[in-house]
Amino acid sequence: MFRIAAVSFLFGFVTSLVVGQTPSSPKEKVVTEVQGRDVDFWVGEIKSKDPSRRGFAIQNTLKFGAEPWSKALPVVLAELKKHSATTPVDVSVRLHGTTALGVYLAKEKPDPKLLKEGMLILKTMLKDSQAIVRHRAVTALGQIGYEARPMISDVMEMVSDKQSWEIRQAAIHTLVYLGADPKIGPPVGMLPAFYKGLSDSTYQVRMSSAQALGMLGVPLDPVIKATMFQRLETAAKSDPDPQVQITAHVSLVIAKGTTAPENIGPIVKSLSHKDPTIRAYSAMGLGFLGSRAKGTADVLAGRLSDSDTSVRVAVVTALGKVGATDTLSQLEKIAEDSSSDDELKTAAKDAVKLLRKRLKE
């Protein structure tokens, strides 16, 4: 179940990437008090001598919304600037302060001076002795997005972090946000980081790298393009993990911009894998491809009776996304069947909505 949840996140991670787009931030709402105190109180607490109070106060400022953040940002920056090897700031303050910078600086028009200061601090935090702080720093740069592009080389170094695969994966994700350009492809100098990720010892990092290469856009240079395709083909054919293979095939279909039967075929074949996790992931991959995989509708429909619920849910969802209008009546029955699993019924209802909309177009 963990692997399915993880890969579900991966397929949702880059579904709508465009140049300069950053991960969506929580919907802002007007908050005037947190735990009975206004923002000025919590900003003042960031200066407390007690590091536990400082860290707690930084967390609470994030609950107020964008406007009050302008009061908290300079104070958080001042606290983080105090950190050095000889006079370290408490880890909790570094952790929550770094997290806050990713939120504060992701504003539409951050103050240029404060943005520059924040970038310098995050650059320092990328080399922090604590893995969790490094992870938050690289994630914060992804939240900031386009404005953090000058930090690409620093983020690329994090793909080699030896202490945590989660840092390496977060670096891959952040590079996607900083470098995606569907029209001209990623900065050429960034590609080696993804190639390195494809050879990582952890399947999650390899999977993220394979998906990233499909989302970044295709390089204009034919030699560089051929190299990128070759790296993905190698992962698709030779990676020891089936999920990485499937991800590479999906990315190749996207990068090629065609139905690419030589890549869709292996994904379809994996729908019959003995491991239900792989069957579900294959269906998710086909669903991710949308109309490019419409020709797989009959095979997908054949898995509606799969013995595993998670596979049936993935198949139902995929049928809606690929536009399999011929399966509408089957999906309507599943959605209305009182004996169906709740998750399956919900997936069927969503698929039915998509297909009915498709029929009206």
C-alpha cells in the first residue's frame, strides 16, 4: 500500500507543470488570531531566548496567511543569519525557519532584497549537518520556484547527498520545478543530475528521475535529445524495478509526443503482472497518459474484475482518464452497486463524470 501511495504522489506531482509554475500553496484564508494571540505576538516570540518558543512561534506565523508573513519574514531571516558552526542556532529553529522561508518567499512578488537574503540562507541550509534541515531547504527552493533558478547548481549537488534518499528525491522534484520548459526543454547542464538519479540505489529516486525527464520538455539539440531518449530506454528495459521501467515508458510516450506502441505495449503487459502493486501502477501510468492510451481501453476493461481492490480502483480511474466512453455503462453499474468498495464507487463516479463530459464535447 505504501508503494502505491508513493507512486500515486509521483504521478500527481507533475501533471500540470509549466514554465515558472511552483507547487500549489494552501488556500489562503483570513486568520486574525492563533491560540488567542495576534501575529505581532508570535513575531515577537521568534526573538525569544527559548528555542522551543522560537520554533513554535515560526510555525504559528504560517497559519495567518500571506499579508502577516511580511512581518515575520525579516525576523526569521535575522534569526537564521545568526547560525554558524561556532554559534549554532537550535536545530528546531533552523528546521521551522527554513520551512517558513519556502512559504514566505513563494509569494507572487517577494521583496527582492528579502528574496536575495533568503536565497543565501537556503544555500547555507543545503549544507546543514542535519539531514532534515537539508531536506526542508531543497524543498523550500522548489516551493519558491522560478525565482530560485539561480540555485539550480546548488540543488543539483543535492542529488548526490549520501545521507538520505529522500533528500536526493526532493532535489529531483525541485529541479523539475526550476527547470521545466515544454518548449525548449530543460537547461542542458541540468540533465546529468537526472541521469545520475536514474542510477540511484533507491527505486524511488530512479522513478522520480525517470518521470522528471518526461516532464521537462525535449531538448532542441538532436544529440542531447537522443542521449536523453537513450537513458530513458535503458531504464525502461533494464531497471531492476518494474515500476521504474513503467515510469520510463510513460515518460518516453510523453517525450515522443505520439502513442508510441513500443512503449505503451510493455505498460499494458504489466497489467497482468503477478504483483498487484505493479498491475495498479500500470493502470495509473496509462491513466496518466490520457488520450494517448485510449487504444488500451479494452485491455483495461478486462482488469475490472481483478482480484485486488487497489487494481480495480486504478483501472476504473484510468478508464475515465483515457476517455474509454464504451465502458460508461460498466462504470455506472460499479458506481451504483451497493456492494462495491467505497473507494471503488468513488473512483467510478469520478470516471463516469469524465466520460459523460467527453461525450458532450
